Amino acid sequence: MNRPEIRLSFAPELHLFVAPERRGGPTTLVTDGSSSLGHVVESLGVPLTETGGLLVDGREVPPAHVPLPGETVEVRAVARPQAVPGAPLRFLLDVHLGTLARRLRLLGVDAAYESDDIGDPALAALSAAERRVLLSRDRGLLRRREIWAGAYVYSDRPDEQLRDVLGRFTPQLEPWTRCTACNGPLQDADKDAVREHLEHGTQRTYDVFAQCMLCGRVYWRGAHHSQLQTIVDDAVREFGAAAA
């Protein structure tokens, strides 16, 4: 029995995931006749989190569609900005994205992060339990069916990673409101109330403090503040901040 042959093309934004011979115009693919289109697309290297629609002969179909002989398939890229319906926009980052997590928190974006490698099954389960968008550069992790929502982080450079996530999801930015260490909310703190957490030099030099309501970490405008302020200013200038 002959196996079905289909014609398949990928949006240019998805070419980095597929073999060179699959880039450009439609190419021929012989399928097994039973696998879903979603499985076929992922087997060629493209996580479904990065697809914005699967079109068969011009009509959109679900990933469960089983390709039929002679069908022409177009795999579109995810739309930007991308809407995430049904829950407040919150993120979960894998162990390799610690710098990105801290920068998102700096901007007031809810970004959970496990500094220990808890494993793919646990990350996927946490994404589902807390309804968080899982951010990763691991395509295998993003293929796990139990994740609530996910997104591939396209760059390995923190500056580009941040712009990628902010441009894709357009979260509300509320700089200086989250703890960069634990993601907890910050509140203004009286100097006397946090004095025991401060070195003597810090006590003499600074008067304005904030403290995390979860872990108790104390923040002030220290030596690295100007560098952090530049990150904040650049992000707010390009993507805007939440209304006061």
C-alpha cells in the first residue's frame, strides 16, 4: 500500500528549525498515513508553540488532522504580538534562562524560575498547574503535551532574549516592583526597619530602600543601579509601561 504524499511549506520565520532542503518553496513529504499533522510538523523540527496556523489546501485545520494524499500544507509562524487567553500573563523559565528571568522581574513581569534543574516533566507540570507560559530554548521540552503554553526563545543573548519575549507577548511593565531573586513583590522600606540587613557603608550612603515581601531581600540604588536603569529605560521606551 502506497503511503500518502503531501506538499509542505514553512513560513520563513520557521526556517531555522527545519533542514535546509525544507526551506523555500513547498517540498514533497511521504507520510505514514496515520500520524497527525502536528506530529509530522514536530518531527521535522518545528515546535507547535511556534506555529500560528496549519493550513491544508487553504483551510485551517487542527494539529490532530491526519494528512491525506495530495494535500498541500502551509505551516504559518505564530503571530506577534501573541495573545495568551484565559489567564493572567505569567511566565516560567527553564534553568538556562536565569538572566532573562531576572530582567523580566526587574521590569515587574511575573517570571518564575527554578535555579535547580528540576527536569522537563516537573517544569511541564508546573506550567500546567500555574498556567504559566513556559519559555525555553529546548525544543524537546516545548513538545511536551502537558505544558499549558510555551514559547521558544530564539537568541542566546540576554538583551535579544528580553526584546524577543517583550515583543512577542507585550506584558505590562511595572519596573522596580518585583524581587529579582525570588519574583516576590517589593514594598518601600524604612531604613531603620531594614538596618540589620545592611552593611555599615550602605547605612551611611543610602536612605531609600525597598524590601521583598516574600524573601525579605533589601534593595537600594547601589553601584549597579545605572546599568539596571538602562535596561529599564530601553524596555519602557520600546514597549511602554503600565499606566500608573
